[in-house]
Amino acid sequence: MLRVDVTKKLGEFSIEASFASEGRVTGLFGASGAGKTSLINMIAGLLKPDRGIISIDGETLDDVAARVHVPPHRRRIGYVFQDARLFPHLDVRQNLDYGRRMNKLADDPAQRARVTDLLDIGGLMDRRPGKLSGGERQRVALGRALLSKPRLLLLDEPLGSLDESRKVEILPYLVRLRDEAHVPMVYVSHDAAEMRQLATQIVMVRNGRVSAFGGVKVLSGGSPT
Amino acid sequence: MFDISPTEWTAILLSLRVAIIATLVATPFGIGLAWLLARRDFWGKSILDALIHLPLVLPPVVTGYLLLLTFGRRGLVGAWLADHLGIVFAFRWTGAALACGVMSFPLLVRPIRLSIEAIDRRLEQAAGTLGAAPWQVFATVTLPLALPGVLAGMVLGFAKAIGEFGATITFVSNIPGETQTISSAIYSLIQTPDGDTAAARLVVTSIVIAMGALIASEWFARRATKRLHGN
């Protein structure tokens, strides 16, 4: 269970959002500039809220009043960025292994095999990120985040930087991820079609406020795209 | 003409030792300060920045004299170091290394700082979300990506250190075998009536070392860039 109840001022813009979600895939849905990325940056710990609480499965990650702020590296929350952000000096294998090494987790060949199969990246292992296509990069980023064994996976418009044909290429992997990886996800997008395919719960964000919450049907209420 | 005499060899080897030690000892500090200047905001940042660059704009003789006042046997720091740790800089080759390290420090720091500033901070954020603590982010992402800048800084610093003259001679004088580097040996030779050929040999030597350093730095930088971005 993810609980978010925060306010944050960012210049002229402000976020005042409160929601709790138990869904396998929580869709943060809203137009660009609605504050979706700032919200998940707060969940990841990259941005500190001005006020409020963030907790996951009863564990407090942020509690401004009590001066609690768990730093990103201790949250065990995976993050797939829109721009992949693979480490350019490491090959795919080392990128995938990075989270395991940093968390000093035991080698888990079975999980690695499962993730590489799931994402179809077994053939890319020795390549550098510079030699990958946009879609391949995004799949490796997904694998890298999964292999750090997060308890929650944040996906910030992972298809946003891809063209239409690439999107169609990645979407099935995301569906498989949802059904097979058993990691709850927060999926950020402004694309209603993506949301319908992936999300099990929707948090609609408008101007930094939660404007609607519920099942996928709330998407029909008006689409910001 | 290329019959290098033992005294000249002593000066050449001493110069190399002084410049190498100065560069190796200064590099960790240089990386630390470059990172602070590139990545942190704190009170007095511009003062620290100015302080690092001071040896670049001060007359070298002033820097040397200040070192003498601070690190000489009766200097504030020098007396303490001599009494408590047995480290003496005054009129020793270690003092020459200190002078060279201080004089070359701004040239060492600058490329490192620039290369750290050029690193995409979002990669460091990504490393954090994968469980890397700040020091791990530094060791596994920041430092490897800044490596070309670190090497460039080290070579520049080394080249500056090997040619340093004013601060060194002011601080530790010009003692053959102890503090007489190539530069101070050339200075002595051209003041001696028959020193011209010997001076010429040392001049050629210093040109060779400088050229070698520049070529090595180019080679390192190209290799590092290839390692980072190519396959």
C-alpha cells in the first residue's frame, strides 16, 4: 500500500496531492506539466516535500513534521526514467548488475535469466548503451531497475521518448512485467490508451491536485491529452 | 653535446621525482575540491575558488615566501609538523614538491572540475535510486566519467610542476642534489661562464619531457573518451 499526502511549492507552481493506492499498477495520469514527475520524484526521494507524509506498506519514507526523509538509496524503490539514463561507461551486463552490487545482494542467476528473458535483452549483454536503439535502452533500464529488487517500481513515461512503432514494441513487455514480475508499479503517462492497457488504478492529476481517483473507468471522465 | 653529466642527471631525476610526487599527492585533494566546487553550494565557495587560483596570479616569489613563512622551520605549520610528525619541508626536496604542488594546483583542479560539471547529474540520481549511497555514486559513476578530466589535470599539473622555478627557489633555495631541479640548475648554469652547453642539454631535456607529457595526455584522453563512449 502506497500512501502519499504531500504539498510542495515549485516556483509559481504548487503540488497538493493526497492518495493511497493498493493497485498492482497505479496510473498517474495527467497532462504534461500537471506535476506527475514531481510527485514520483517525491516518492523516489529525489525531491523533498514541504509538508506531508509518504509511506509504503506502513513504513514511513517521508514525514516532514517528524523530520523523516529516507534518502533515495535506502528506499528500495526502482525508477525507470523517460530517458533511460543507462551508465554510458558500463556495458549492458554491468548496467543490469549495478543495483545488485550496490545493495550487496547475493548473485541470483535465476532472477537475472527471468528478467533478461522477460525483456528479451539476452543478446545485448556486451554492448554499450551508446550502441543501443531507444527501445533497447528502455528495456535495459527496466531490467536494471527490476534487478535491484525494488519493492515498488516507478515508471515515468517510459514510452515518452519513443516513436509510435517503438511504443508498440515496448508495451507488451510492460504488460508482461505487470503480470509476471510481482512488483507493484506507479506508471506515469499522459496517454489514456497506455493507461487503459496497463493500469489497475488511476490517479488523475491536474494542476498539481488529484482530480479523480478510481478504476480505469475514471479515464472516460475527460482526457487531458 | 649529449653527454649528460652526473650533476645534470641528479637535477633531472630530482625534477621528475618532485613533479611526480607533487602530482600524485595533489590529485586526491584536487579531485575532492573539484567535486566540492562542481557539485556543492556552500558559504565561502568563491573565496575557496579564489584561494585555489591564487598561485596562478600571484608572483611566484610571493607564493614561495608565504610557503617559507608557513612551512619553514619556524613557520606556524612547519614548526608543528617538524615537532610532532618529523616532517621538514625547509630546504628539502619535499619542500620543492610542496611548492610545485601548490603552484600547479589550479591547473590540476580546473580540468577535473570542468569534467565533473559536464557529467549529467541525472545519471547520479539514477544510481541513487538503484541503491548506491553517495560515496558509491561518486566511486562508480562520477569518478569514472570524470576520468579524462582527471588525467588531463594530472598531466597539466605535472608539466607545470616540472617547470616551476620562482616559488621553489624562494622556499627551498637551490641546493644541488637536494632542491636543485632542472629549472634552478639551468638558472645556475647560465650564470656560470662555461655553463652554456650544459644549460642547453637541460633545456633540450625539459622540452623533451614537456612534449612527452603533452603527447601522453592526448593519448590518455583519447583512450579514456573511447572507453567511455565507444564500444
